[in-house]
Amino acid sequence: MASRLLGFAREIMLAGFVGAGPVTDAFVVAFRLPNLFRRVLAEGAFNAAFVPLFAEALETEGRDDAKKFAVEILAALFWTLVILTIFAQIAMPGLVYVLAPGFYDDPEKFDLTVLMSRIAFPYLFCMSLIAFLGGILNTFGKFAIAALAPVLLNVIMIAALAIIGFSGYGSSQTSGIILAFGVAIAGFIQLGCLVWALARENFPLTFQRPRFTDNVRRLLELGVPGVIAGGITQINIVIGTVIASSQASAVSYLYYADRIYQLPLGVVGIAIGVVLLPDLSRKLKAGDRQAAFDSQNRSLEFSMALTLPAAIALFLIAEEIVHVLYERGAFDRADTSATAQALAAFAVGLPAFVLIKVFSPAFFARQDTKTPMWFAGIGMVVNVAGSLLLFPIYQHVGIAIASSIAGWVNVLLLAGTLMKRDELQIDSLLMKRLILLSMASAVMGAGVFYGAQTAEPYLFHSMLFTRIAALGGLVGLGIVLFAGICQITGAADFLALFKRLLRGRR
């Protein structure tokens, strides 16, 4: 939550100081490039393969053998990243052209994107190693440090934007270069924090030359389908960027909308997926299927309790949210309208994006990375076809709609397969609570919608403080309505949850 809130501050400053023009477009592509490789090679595919194997080694063979396994994997990962980084620096113009061919018609914009991408690309090296170290810490039941590491990225980017704002660089190329350096510096600082955290666990790792051992082979067998699946997911993003690059500022509109709906996705979906994978791996390794089913059901409840109301609110008051968060300085009313339309389209798919994070660990914990790969491929076909079909009609909003449709197709395939294999058993408590959560979300949505109409003069007031206060009041109204109905009906017991959290802190 801290990371996402600081991320909002970062995006607000980016919108105000730099706007939605060519420099922001270049930054989005430059930042997306290392993120693309990171998600393909590291966080998704790597953890899906590494965490179950490391948990198995720790559970059955002990700490020393688990450390040996981790050292072998570190050697292979480290040198792979070194080679990839060198290759990317040489081939950067071609990579940028593939990712944003629409920029090629503007040589100044294209050259700036290449320069910024070269500066920011070492972020991939750092974040991939962070994913590896985070997987080890998560298996030990230590989640906080790895989750808090991204806070440092936002702190450093806010500092970079403050320099841009106070220096008056605006939407100049200097601003883009400062932003790119901020990304690279943040990566190395985050990596240092994870190395320190692992040393505190008395689990220091040593370097050795890479060797193709049995452990590396097993990781590759599980990881390659995950890499393909992750690659397919990122191809979806790339295709969206390629298509959007032909419309002025469309890349920026989708980026700003993406940052808002990523708040519930990052806080809820990714957090649950990170915790659920090692939890399911340990329970399945111990042969306790019923405990694994219970973990899945409670994860579904918890994720939907926090996602359904968020999705409805983002859909119904998208324009008000975008206006209050972004509209100032270089970000004008036309930018607000375009970004809000994309946000509403993404909101329709938000529950699906979160459910993918909940269902996927059930496959990964059973060391099945191939099935999600095939389903991701089907989702890609749906996304590409939908984007090509809808973009001529709805412009950038069509890309967001296609992304949401593809997300729901993926969810239906994942859930249907788990139930068919008897690896997902939905209990009566989950069904009851999902119905009650949907009812509570609908009532909350009505309250927020009519509340926004009443508060419209304050939401669009000339004073920023008034707008922020009005949006905060609207969010507070939604929280009170939703939590109150859930507490009364038994859809969720938030009071009991907070009491348990307080007892845990004591």
C-alpha cells in the first residue's frame, strides 16, 4: 500500500511537471522495456518455478541443501542477466522500434527513447535478482522486506521529479534523462536492501561459476513454460503499445489509467499470489489437500472483498478520480477524459486480473507451469484480435477493453481446469460470501455514484485541497457503506480481522 500510494504521488508529479506528451511517451517505453524482460524472465516465470523447488528442498533436504540449490541457481541467473544486459545495450534501437514503431517517424522522440532505455535497462538486472532473493525470503515466511523494496523506487523517482519541477525543466529531454537515471539508481538500492535482508536471515549466498546441474535442469524444465507464458503476457502489453503508438499521447493515457487500477491489483492480487504460492507448496508437499483447498477459498474471499468494490468505484467515478489525481499543469481536461475512459475499461477486467493471481499458484505449487502457459496463449489471441478489432472504433479505449476481455477468458480457463482436476473445491461458505459481497458492492456503487453527483461542485472546484477533500469524502462514504453492509450480513468480518492483526502486532 505504501508503494502504491507513493506511486500515485509519483504519477501526479509526472503528470503535473511533464504532462502527457512525447517525453512521457518515451519514459513509458524506456521503463516498460526492462520491466518487460523482468516479468518474462524473473518475477512471474522464475518464481513460479523456483519457489516450489526451493520449498521442496527446504522441507525435505534441509537448510544446507536448499542453500546449495540457491547458489547454483544464482550463478545461472546472474550470468544470464549480464549477457542479456550487454546484448540489449547494443540492440536497443531495434528493441525500441519493435516496442514503439510509431515513434520512428519522429527521430527526436525515437532517439530520446533509445537513450533513456539504455540508461534504465540495468533496472532489469537488479529487479531479476531481487525476485530471486525475494522468493527465498518468502519461502522463509518473510514477506515485508521484499514487498517494501518498491517503495524505494517511488521515493527516488519522486526526488527526481522534484528536481525536474524545481528546476523548471518541464517536458524537455533533460527531464526524460533524469527520470531514466532515477530508475537505474533505484534498482541498485533495492537490490542492496534484499541482500542485507537475506544476510539477516543467516542465509548468505556465494558466487560460483555457472554449471548445468540437475537443479538448474529442473528449474529450466519448469521455468521455460513459465517464460513462454510470461512472454505471452508481455506480448499483449507490447502489442497494445505498438497499436497505441500510432495515436498521439495514447501510450500516456493507457499508462496513467494503468497506474490507477494497479493500486488494487498490486495491493490485493499480487500480495495474495506471493503469499499463496509458498503456502500451497508446503501444504501440498505435506499431503494436506484440505488445508490447501481452505487456503484457496479464503484467498478468493479476501481478494474479492477488496477487489469488487474497487472495480465498481473505478468504473463509476473514473473521470472524478482522474481529474483529482492528475488534472493540473501540463495535464488538461482532454487528457482527463481520455484517461478516464481507459480506466473504466480496465476496471471491468480488474476482478479477473486479481483472480488470475489467485488461481495461478494452484498450478505452480503442483509444479505445473505448462497449463497456465497454454491459457495465457489463448488470452493473447483474444487480446490481439480484440485490440485490432476495437482500436479503429474506440482508439486507445479499445485496447483496454480487449485486455479486460482476455483477462476474463484466462480466469474461466484456469478455474474450470482446476475444478475439473479436483484441485479447487469451492465450499458453501465461499459461495455465500461471494453473493453477499456482490450485493454489498452494488449498494456501495450506488452510494458512490449518487454521492459523486452531489459532490460535483467540490470535485471540480478550482482549489486542489477542496477537490482532494471531496474525493476523500467520497472514498470514505464507499468504505463505510461497503464495510457496514459486509459486517451486518456476514459477508466479511473486518472487525475480527483487525483484532487478529492487533494481537499479532502485540
